[in-house]
Amino acid sequence: MSFFDSHGNKDNHDFKNKCKGCACDILKKATQGTLVNIVLKGGDEFFEDELAFVCFDPKTCCVTFILDGYPFIIDCENIAGIQIVSS
């Protein structure tokens, strides 16, 4: 049970502004299958391979991608840069 559930705020719009940053804003609107390249905070280069966007969770700020056939899950706030390859 999360903090919000314990206080009765279960409505998704309560989480609307939780995830901050440019990458979060872009990924909130991305469609499944969109191919992207990302740079993580603290990094200086894009990942070698393109990532296929799967979903965005506004409650946790987690973004799920597919990388080499496996799920790759990251907090969108840890993404420093994003490049849309195809949508």
C-alpha cells in the first residue's frame, strides 16, 4: 500500500504532476512501440541500442522499455536526454 492509498487519494490525476522533467513529459505522451535513444543522468553517451517504449506509470514515474528482447524499467526522472527515433 502506498502513502497515497493510505490517505484515500487513489485518483490518477493526483499523480499527474508527480513526475518532473522533460523526459517524463515526453514519455507521458509516447505511444507503445516508439523507438528512443536515452542518456541517463550522470552519463555522457546514448545507450548503444534503441529502446522500444512499452508504458509509463504516473504513480511511480517508471518507464518500461524493451531492450534486446527484455524489459528495461527506469524512473523517467533519471533520464537526462531522450531522442525519438521513430513513433
